[in-house]
Amino acid sequence: MVGVVFEVDERALSRETLKSALNSVGYIADDALITTLYLSLKLDKPLLLEGEPGCGKTELAKSLSDAFNRELIRLQCYEGLDSGSAIYEWDYLRQLLKIRMLEASGSIPDSEIFSERFILKRPLLRAVTHGDSKPPVLLIDEVDRADEEFEGFLLEFLAEFQVTIPELGSFKAKKPPIVVITSNQTRELGDGLRRRCLYYYVSFPTPERELEILSVKVRGLDEALARQIVGFVRVLREEFDLVKKPGVAETIDWARALLSLDAKTLDPQLVRQTLSCLIKDSSDTLKVDGDALKRAVENATAKTS
């Protein structure tokens, strides 16, 4: 989907135009999130988003990239991620081939082996060496999965937007990227990273906003059925002690599934058959079953009748 193109450093950018730009690519955000994002752009500060999985944290970075016509560079964090893997790797195979070519001359200077053409750029190096006049959107996704040591390195990177390769020297961004950092709160992040960023907690949307999201993301969905879908998901989140509460992403998936089945209204049998779109944990499946599921469906449909 093509959105409205903005330059984030233009004086003309306002909260209203930012909201319109995100709406144009299908991202529906509340005013508090829009304001926080707007300030992060104006102040050139990273945006740290925490919240339940599936609530649109990662999607915000993707939508920002689309709306502003910027490249999206994603660093997916994981346990054991180190600074080297996030910055660069040497293309050892090509280096070896080059060495063999040079062996015939009897001289193998380091400058011929350790040069930029043998660098495999990883997300952070790509972000600081980006050649476009428009800096990219750098998404540092699920930073809580990485360890504290990597978080400390990341803090230094965000301070200077500079990385160093011992054999080649330092690389510094001419224009800093737009940085969005997400966390699912699997561990507590350090105070240093929090102070470096503007912070926003992405909670589950209100029923009205979730309906608006469905109207944008699931074309052709009957409004009455959409209200039942939102009502049932809300019951799951609020009245069941679930290990993994369904996020907005699951609501959208379920709505699309029901639309593909030509569903007109919710009933216990239909919900049971499609519950895999919402429930992602075996213990949660046992909780949402039998009479409990029937009551949840009745509760959701009664509120929308």
C-alpha cells in the first residue's frame, strides 16, 4: 500500500499529518501514541515500545517506513545475539578466493583482503552507511530477547550512531536513522536504555478502535459480525486467565478466517472450530472450552444485539 510521503525533519510535519500518513497505510493509532511518535521524530530520539505481543509495536515501524517512503532495516533480537552479528561479518569464502588469486604474486597485502567489498553488512552497519538522502527506519525488534551485554552495546550505538570495524575504522551515520525499539517485557530493560528513548506502552485497543482497525484491515466484514468478534476477543482478554492473550494481530486473523467461511454471526460451534486463530497455548485451549466458551460467545453476542 502506498502512503503519503513525508520528510520527518520538515517544519510542516504535525501530529495531524503524521496521523493521516499512518492512516493512509492502514495503521490506526490513538492520539497518545501519535504524540509520542511525533515527539520522537522532532527530538531525534529513539522510540521504545513495550506491550503485549500482537498489539502493533512492530507494525508501527513497518507502517512508518511505508508512510514516509523510507527503507525499513530490521534487527531481530534473540538470545545470544552479540554486537558482531548485529554489525557485520566477513565474507570468508570470497576472502579465501582472493587469497588464492594473490598467492601467485607472492604478496598478500591486508588491504586487499580486509576491505569493504568483503563485508557482509548486518542491520546496524546498514543503518549507519545508508546512502539514501532519507535515513532509514531502524527497527530493533524484541530487544528483551537479547542479553544485558548487548543492551549495553546498543546504548553506546544509539548515543553516536557509529560502529567500528577494527580493520577498516569507524563508520558514522551522516543522518541518524529513525529508531523504533520493541519489547514484549520478557525481562526488565535497563534504566540507561529507557532514559535514552521516548517510551510508550502499547496496550490493547478500546473496542471502538479495534472495530476501526478491522474496518481497515478486513474489507467486506459485516459490521455486526465485527462487533461480535471484538466483543468475544475482549471477553477472552478480560475474563479468562490466559497465558497468551490474543492481540490485535490475532483479531485480524480471526476476522479474515470468519469472512472466508462466509460467517454471518458467532455461535459456539463456529468459534470452537476457528479458535486456533486466537489461542496459541495448549493450556489456554483447555480454559476456553465447553460451557466457558458457550458463555463467552453468549456474552459477546448479547452485548452487540
